[in-house]
Amino acid sequence: MNGLTAKLTTSLGLLTWTGLALAASDKQGQTANIPAIAMFLLFVSITLGITYWAAKRTKTASDYYAAGGGITGTQNGFAIAGDLLSAATLLGISSLIFAKGYDGFLYCLCLIVAFPMILFIMAERLRNLGRYTFADVTSFRLSQRPVRTTAAICSLTVVIFYLIAQMVGAGQVIKLLFGVEYWIAVVAVGVLMVIYVTFGGMLATTWVQIVKAVLLVAGGTLMALLAFSKFGFSFETMASKAAAVHKDGIKILAPGVMFADPVSAVSLALGMVFGTAGLPHILMRFFTVPNAVESRKSAFVATGLMGFFFLMIGLIGLSAVVLVGTDPQYFEGGIIGGKLLGGGNMPAMHLAHAVGGNLLLGFMAAVAFATILAVVSGLALAGASAISHDIYANAIKKGTATEADEIKVSKIASLGLGVLAVVLGIMFEKHNLAFLSGLTLGIAASANFPVLILSMYWRGLTTRGAVLGAMAGLISALLLVVCSKAVWVTVLGNPTALFPYEQPALFSMPLAFLAAWLGSVLDTSESAAREKAAFAEQDVLAETGFYKKQTSPAS
């Protein structure tokens, strides 16, 4: 079986990449970037090797969902950083800084602020209370079926939105370098994603993330330092030159270019800080370590890595204003200030070429591709786990499903998510990656975070309150996103937006907390009383990990 798995994995991966390379060679007028193609092939080979190695070691549900709990805190910290240092970070945030200056850097600040909160108030309790998904935590003392089903719906919504951003990034990077059609690039990424998740599970996904995080931090640092050297390693010189050539002038060095009103800025900040703490694929990582000490170490290591890399992103974005923004070879038709070759998310890739030629461009493109593959694999696994573990095994089968059946359902779900990701990635081709991720985090902050934090810390939460809170947050966030300019005007073609702001969290997250509180305090049923009484037992386990609860107080 392992030999068949290895052959199938390798064959599918190589067929995908061979087709992509042939499509590139057939594209008339396209000059092949040989270093990029070589590095892409090298990375795909390495990751297929990791998947083969992981497939031989993935035998149980614990192996598939949580890598058997055998990942160290340091390794997991690199993997968590790899999950968050996504295409939206490397390509999207750098492009926002390139276009909007300081306001783009706000995305970095918000993401890094989230992790001290995760470190101090969430990591230990998550590890002590959960097994595979964050629904294990929210349903610990509540009724399993309604809470798990609701949590799975919220998780899938967040996963799908986040997958869109990654698929868009993948398509644009490969389109730029290989000259293939955008949709071909997206399909290739979708196929490879399904291979990694289906055959390797969490172990393969984790090690792909670790390899990618090391490459990304190293490559980003090299590119940032090479660019910084063009200004004599003087930030003042770089900033003054950027302000001199940017269309917004000195305004790019201060807030207000992108967020003209405080409501938008606060809503984005809330969504990104609390949404990061509600991302399903990030929360799953705390179940891959053996104990709570290692979970805290995971958050600590991830915080340090991301903090350092975000400084590099700032340098990349601002230096690109000068080195890319004034060079006609990076614009369509050679018109400076017009459309960038490859789309608006490509300043970082063009900067790599500007400071390091085709060799550095090829390396950074391979790293960007590695970034996307690793993140979409983690997202697909989180979504598949919600379907198989929460809905199928616990909500439908009520805990009677075998591990083999559960893993089978997860693999089928991975395939379905792969197809959906490809379709949506093609539909949202023109959107900024950081903006798409910001919307995703706003939904996660509204649908997942309120119920998760209340379930861990508030004795009064009941099943009714948890379901009402999650659904109120999810539905309100989705409605506000649909009614905003990003969807109502840009996608649907209406003349004006129904909702004047682009980020929902400031409005939808408080509504979720209110609905959860109101639903709980008005619930006077016997099951609600049992659920509140069970909090003492949960609290002891959350703090100490001394014993495990066997059954929930309500079915």
C-alpha cells in the first residue's frame, strides 16, 4: 500500500508539473526563466519526497490530523509561522506598502499583535482541551452535535475565503514566470494541494511548512538586505526617495492614505488581531505538540519569526517604490505608473529581479510557490478535518465511526475543497491578496473567536448561546462583506455599496459576543444548568491537563 501511495503521489505530482512546463514552452513570445523552472522542480521534488515519507508514517487518525502529537515546540513554531507567512504576506502586504505606504504596514502590526494573546491566554488551554480541531474545545462541556456542526460550518467558511487568497497568489506568480494561462496555474496548484493532504496528512503538511518557512525567511531577508544596500543601509534615504517618487508623496510615510476614517482602521485591526486567533488551520497546530509547555513554545517561536520577517516586508515594500516603481521594464507597455506586469500583487517579485536578476527572481518565485502550496495544504486539511471529524464522526455518527472511515471521508473532502478552491481562485483573479486575507480574518474574528474564548473562560456559556453567537457572527460578517464595495460594487457590478466600510469585524464581532451572552443567560433548561456546572471540571483540565473528560454533559 505504501509503495502504491508513493508511486501515485510522485506520478501525479510530476505529471502536473510536466504539464505546466509544457504549457509554458508552448506559450509564444515567452522567455523561459530557467532558474525559476529549475527551483520550482526542485521544490516540488522535495515536497513529494516529504509526502512519501509522511505517508509511510501516517496510520491512525491522530497521525493524520495531528502528526501523532510528535512535533516539537520549535518545529511547530516554524510551521505556525509558515502558515501565517502566506502569499498574502509576501505578495499582498508588500504590494499594499508599495501602493499605500504606512497603511499597508498596518497589516503586519495587527498580525504580530495577535500572537502574544495566543501565547498567554489560549495556547495552553487549547492543547489541554482539544485533540484535532478547535471544535473539540468549544464542545468540551456542551452538546456535541449542534456545537460541532456550527463550528464546522464556521471553519469551512473561513477556510474557503482564505483559500481564495492563496490560489490567486499562486496563479499570478506562475503566470508571471511561466507565461501560462492563469487558470492553468491555479489548477496545477489545486492538484498538488490535494496530493499533499490526501497522502501525507498533518505530518507532511507540517514539514512542508517548516521547509517553506526557512526558505521564506532566508530569501526575504536576502532580498530586503540587497534592496536596502541600494540606499546605503539608510532608512532615511530610502524613505525620502520613496516619498519623492510616489504619487502620494510624503503622505505614504504616515497613516491615512488607505484608511481615511478611523472606523475602517479599527475594524481591520480588530479583525486581524482576533481573527488570527480564530483561524482553524492555526488552532489545529497546537494539537500537534505533546504537551502544553511545547504549545507555549510554539507560539513564542512563531512570534519571533514573524516579527523579524515583517520588518523585512516593510523594507521590501518601501524599497520597491523606488527600485520597481521607477523602472519601465516592470510595467505593461513600459509606462511608469501604469499596470504592473503580472498584476498588482507582484512588486516583491519584480524587486527580486531588480536586485538579484533572474537567479534571485527564480528563487523567490519558488519560495512564493512553496509558501502557497504549504498554506493551501494546511487550509485544506483544516477544512477536511471539520467535515470528517466534527460533522461526520461526531455529529452524524455520534462517535461510532471507525478511524479508517473518518480518514476516508477527510480525503474525499480534501478533493472537494481542492476543486472549490480552483473555481473560486479563478473567479477572484483581480483582487489584492492582503485585502482578501483581511476579509477572511474579519469573518474568523466574528464567527470563531468569540465562542472559542467564551467556551474556555466563561462559566455561563451554554449550547444555545454558543450556536447563536457563532451563527450571528458568521451571518452578519458575510452579509457586511457582500454589501461592501469589495463585493457589491467590484464583483457584482452595482453602482454603490450598501455598507460603507470594507471590514466587518467592528460590527459583527460585538454582535457575536452579544448573541452568545444573551442566548446563554436566557437559557434556563436543565441541560444548560449541567453545562454550567461542568465548567469546573473543564477549568481544572484546561489549567493542569491532569485528567481527561470522557463524555459531554449533553448529547
